Amino acid sequence: MAHEELPPLNITPGAIRFNTDSMKLEYFRIGMEGGSTSSYAGIGTMAAGEWVQLTTDSPDIQTGGTRGLTIGGYEQSPSTADIDEIYYYNLATTGNATDFGTLSVASSGIHANGGASDRTRAISAGGYKSPAESKNIEFVTMSSTGNSTDFGGDLTDETLAMGCLSSSTRGIFCGGRISVSPSVNTNKIDYIVTQSTGNNAQDFGDLSVARRYINAAMCSSTRGIVAGGTESGEVTKMEFVTMSTLGNMAFFGDLTDARGGGSGSSVGSNSVRGLCCGGYGSPAFVNVVDSVEIATLGNATDFGDLSASKGDAAIMSSPTRLVYAGGQVAGSTYKTEVEYFQFSSSGNAIDFGDQSNDIAYAAGASNGHGGLG
């Protein structure tokens, strides 16, 4: 015990001390009252109370900058099929995709899955795994490379084409298309505690209307926003929730035009600004990029343009950049191009590099998006 350490019941959670034995700074974290080993939603399993060493290490240091992943997707050539590959990018630089590993469903691959992430772990949830929609959840550790591991729990329904929000503790999966006969849109919102494996997703609340192919998802450390999507047709509607609580979506504002099929399967924002990139604005893809200020309610404003009218891409975000990987253009032509935007200034897309192949409908994830603060 360090010099003059207080009895555990007198220590306030979050207290800081200098441990004279280890010569390290530590903070105090605590579980449920009464001294039992328990779990708070969004915090994870811990002892009744313990001192934990503070560290200056971070996922950014481990990966040489914010790391972004693209997970699964649908490849146009040479296989013209769902793929199981996972690729990664260093979002602080530019360059081509690097192989990370594969999903566990190697025989069939996956597309239109949802991507959620915290500082260390990337989640792939649901999607289409031939011959039907899936409710499976898998994860990888982003600072390493390797194949995915089963999360040990599932979504509440077989679901694809969701809008996905992430905080430092939760992955939240909004709407989508569920596998019933015939398949229909859903308004349900599921959530998981990202670090708590072995548990099924729980009910969070509802969207205002059942919706799939949400155009964009954006987060600060407290607020998550989903924008656009397809109801009976494409919509301009943006809605938000407070991610640390439970409840239904509330109206936020409108996009500059109605569209779905963008990149809502992962977080496309830093902690201040979100971008809504391209998508399907019936009857055609668009190149429009909207900007949304997350802390305030209101309508989106024009930010710039993609290099072409397209949608169904994978999105990865760092505190300074949004990276837009692949997707498809008119004529169902899939793209290899990867491009990026700087959050701090409006403007058009800048070339980043290339995917390994022409891929659309992949999920994205990163360890530096806006939901992580």
C-alpha cells in the first residue's frame, strides 16, 4: 500500500495519487456499492475499487497515427462477390490499402455491415452473409493485424444497411433492413458495450420512422446523429440521440437534399463537424458533401464535392480528416479510389490512394473519430 493510502470506502472515484512504490501516477476506479464485482453499462467489469496506473500510451502512438479500417464489402472484380477481407490505412498520411486480416465467415464474406469502434477495438455487425442477412457481431484489435473474433453476442435481428454511431464505450446500430418475408425497413436501435464480449445487443430506442441506407452517421463524445436514408423514398431528415443514455431519436435538422446510400455504416466526423458525402439522391448518385455542426441543432450547409457522383463507400475519420474509400457510381461501377477532406476547411475531395480492388458496401472504423472526444 502506498504511503498514507486512504481506506477504499473513503476514496472518491477518479481520485489521483502518486504511488511511492512504483513511482507512477494512478487513478481510482470503483464498481457497485457494497464491494461486489459488477458491471456498469458503458464502463465494463471491474473490482469494487482499485488503483489503476495512468499511462501516456495511446492507440495513435501504437499505430503511428489514427488507423482506419475497411471491413468486408462487395467486390466487382475479379470475384464479383462478397469479400471477407479487412484492410487498413494510416489516416495521418496518404497511401494505398494494407492487408489487415479477414472476417471469420471466410466462405461467404459480408457486405452492408455496420462498423463501430472505440480506441482499441473495431466491430463488424450484421450485414449480408450469403444466403441471407446476418445478426452476427465480430471484432478486431486495431493496433495489431489479424483475423476477426466472434463477439459472443448478436444483434436483436438479422440486419443490414444500418446507421452506426460509436462512443468510447458503446456501439449503436440504427435502423436498417431486417430479414423477414418480405424484407422490410426497421426503426429499431440496438447498442452494445464495445469492450464487453459475450453479450447480445440491447434495445436503445427507435428512429422516428423505419429507415435503411442511412446517408451519414456523426458523433461527438456525447451526441450521435444519423442523416438521410431511405424510408418509402430518400429523405433529408437528420435525427440525434445522447449516446450515454437510452431513448428515441429527436429531430436535428435537414440535409441540403434528400439522399440515402451514403456511408452511414461508420462515424464520419471529428468531435465538432460531421460530413455527409454523396449517396443516392433518387434518381441518381450525387457528389454533394454537406457539413453539420454537431453541438447545435439546424440544417446542413454545403461543404464541397466528391470527385464523382457516388455512394456506398467506407468512411474512416480522424480528428482532422474524413477518408472516403471506394463506393459505386452510375451503372453499378465500383471504384478503387480513396479520397479525403480536411474537417477544418471546406473544399473538394483530395486524392488519398487506392483500395486493393474495386469495392463498395464495406463498413468503416477508426480509433480517432469524433465519438471518442
